[in-house]
Amino acid sequence: MYWDVKTVKPLPDFCIYVEIEDGRKGVFDLKPYLDHGVFRELRNVHYFNQVGILFGAVTWPNEQDIAPETLLSEMVPMGAIAAH
């Protein structure tokens, strides 16, 4: 689908760089999620850095995932970051 994630890279401070199939790019901050349920495991930086893509969603080995819809609604577009 056009909103599937095609690239994801871990960044410092529990953020990820994301590129979507439709060309949008941005940074998604996972810090607000780190105290909730299965996302607590992501506080381990080594584990956090194992981020990948499965079926168009951002995932980690133990089945944590961020749906593309959530990424699109909460990520900061690259243009907005460059303007700061």
C-alpha cells in the first residue's frame, strides 16, 4: 500500500527515521510509548536498534510494532525538522 513503511532507521534518543512508500519522510519519537506494556522492552537501546519492517509496519523481534497510520499521524516531517 502507498502508506507502507519502506525504510526505517534507529536514531538517538529513542526516535526512528521513517520513509513511507508514498514519499513522505520523517522522524517518529517513541519516548511517549516506552512506559506502556510491551513497549517497555524498547528502553534497552541494543534491542531498540533492532527495528525493522514487516508487512509495511515498523516492528521489533518480540512483536512490538507501530502501525503505519500511527507513524503518519505522529511523525515530524523532514521539512519541519530542517526548518528548526
